[in-house]
Amino acid sequence: MESSLRKNKHFITLMTAQAISGLGDWLSIIAVITLVGLKWEATPMQMSLIILSLALPMALLGPVTGTLADRMERKWLMVLSDVVRGVLILLLTVADNVWMVYGCLFLVGMFSSVFIPAKNGKLKEIVPDEHIKGAMSLSSTIDSSTKVVGPLVSGILVSTMGTYNVFYLDSATFFLSAVLIFLLPKALKEQEVSGEVEKKDAPSFKEEIKVGFSFIQKSHFLLYGLFLLGVSLLILQLSDSQFIILLRQLSDVSPNLLGYLVTSAGVGMLFTGIYLSKKTDYNAYVYMCTGVLGIGLGFGMMGILTYYDLSLSMLWVPALGFLAGGSAGFVFIPFQAATQEKTPVHMTGRVFGVVNSVTTTATIIGPLAGGALATVIGIIPSFIVTGSLLIILFLVSIAVRKKVGEEETDVTESQSGTQGATPL
């Protein structure tokens, strides 16, 4: 399987473009935070609106942009998205107030919401079904790697090159990604015909948006798997925003402990991605349930050990971070891979548009809910409560495993799309 993917030049090209643009995403985020937070001395509310400006369009427009990714040629949508985002990052170099930054970031988030479902649909086109799990695992591994390496590289570049030079470099990464995607082939004409057949029954754009929701509702795995994914991500974000508050409760806390925690979580997810990229015969739902349990144990134990003020925090905090990050990978990666496998190629944009909307909404709500929960019941109880809820969710998920497992591939067999691509 791995050798087949390595020989797939279109897949390698797409993954290279994803890695370059993913690294560029982190370059711009850190640079913007440095510019607005340090140079302009923004207020806490203004800093919160920076992340919201990026996330809100992705949460609101996911189903719409996913439908666009199914109606139009995905290659050109990705090229357009990269080029526009490259131009928007360049505009940040002339921004002289925070509202201009918000506007640029909102548009960046909007075109990112176009790129993601188009990329997942293109992946389905160029990778055969028997290799799709490995391909999605490698794609998720790249995402995890950029989240670990990106902030580190960005911090170094901002301090050595300056904020505006980092914006120029980040813009260049989007343009380079667009060039690589330009080299990808177009979709097969047969696939376009398949899409046109479907549109005869649902000609309006509004009705096509509903197709993604309807497809997920008909699948026990996709429906409950998306619920597990959304809840897990919500609690991850809820706790991520409060880690520094939790670590402050330790008497022997090191200033570098949060960095070690974040890095170990990223490494844990990276290891999971590498492991899953070598397997194709796993039960996605069981892995997701196991991941939910692991996240719950990691967060719950972190709260309990902090309560007892256990010494050697430089050892057990990164270890629990590794457990939580690796477990998160077992939730995210199998779901994405199985969703790719079960979804017809001409519907991937709409389905992943809905998925992206759910996950981004969890990303927005999580930090706000985390702050509210910690304020009401305290930081340590909030970690113990969220960890316990995830363990309960694991038990419920295992209890309904048979119902979810009853679903076979009949959902996709009746609507299987033509895969592949034609030359340029």
C-alpha cells in the first residue's frame, strides 16, 4: 500500500502542496498575533476576535463551499483559493488598523473553507478506494506535523526576519502550493456526468446543500462518528484553552512546561498518524471509541494529579499530553478515512463541508465554554468533569457499537462515483 502511494505522483504532489500551505497557515497566525498583540498592544477581546475571524467563515460556510467543491472542478477551486489567500496575506503588510486585519483574516477563512472540501474531494479522485485509508492517515499526519513544526518555525522566523517578512514568506507558500496544484489532472469526464445525473433530481443549489446532511443522516457510522468527533474536539478545545491555568496550580511548575505539553500532544498525534498509515484493515468505529477513552483518561488524570500536586511534573504532564494527543488521532484520522471510503467521489465536497462546519464550530465554542466552566466550578474540577464525561461517552459508544456496525457499504454501493482523472 505504501509503495503504491509513493508511486502515485498526483498524490505526492497534492500532499506536498498541503504541507507547504499548512506550514504557511501557522506562519501567518503567529505573525498576526505578534503584530496585533505586541506591536499594536491589542486588548484581550481584540485578540479573541483574531481567531474568531478565521474560524467563523469556516463554521458558517462549510456546507455551502462543500457544495461548490462538488459542482465545480476541484483543481481550479484549490488554485483560486491559494492565490486569493496569498494576495490577502500580502495585504496584511499594509494593514494599519485591527479592522483591516479582521477583514483579511475573515476572507482567508472563507477561502480556506473552499480549499478543504475541494482537497478531500481531489484526494478521492486520485487515490483508489483500497488505498484511501492510508492516504487519509498520511494527510492527517502532515496536518499534525505542521501543527508541531509550524509554531516553532514561525517563532524563529518572526524573531529573526521580522513580522512583515514572514507575511511575504507566507504569501509565497500559498503561491507555490497553487503552482503544484496546477500540475494535478482534471477530474474524469465520467465523474462530471455522474454529478449531472444527480443534479437532475436536485437542480437547485439550496437542495444540493441538503444532500450532504441527508447522506450523513442515512449512515449510522457517519452520524454517530461525527457526533463523537464533534464532542471530542469540543472538549479538547475546552481544555486546551485552560491548560496554562491548570499548570499554574502546580508548586513546581516550569515556564517551559506548557510548551512541552503542546509538543508532546502533537508528537502523540503524529505517531498515531504514522501507525494508521501502515494499516488499512482496522475497525474505524472501535478506534474512535478507544480514542475517546484515551482523551478522557488523559484529561481526567491531569486534573487528579494536579489536585494532589504530584512532583516530577516535567515527566507526567508531557506523558499525559502524549496520551491525549495520540488518542485524539485515533478519533480524527479513522473517521476522516472512513468518511472518504464511504462517500461517493461526486459528494465528497458536500459531506466534508458539513464535517468541517461541525469541527470548526466546536473549535469556536470550546474555548468560550472552557473559560465559563472553569469560572463556575474551578479549573481542576473542570478537567475531572470533562474527562469523566468522555469516559461515559466511551461506555455509551461501546453499548451502541452493534447498531453502528450493522451498517455495511450499501450507502455507497448505490452511488459509487467514478474515480480518477484525465491528463491536463
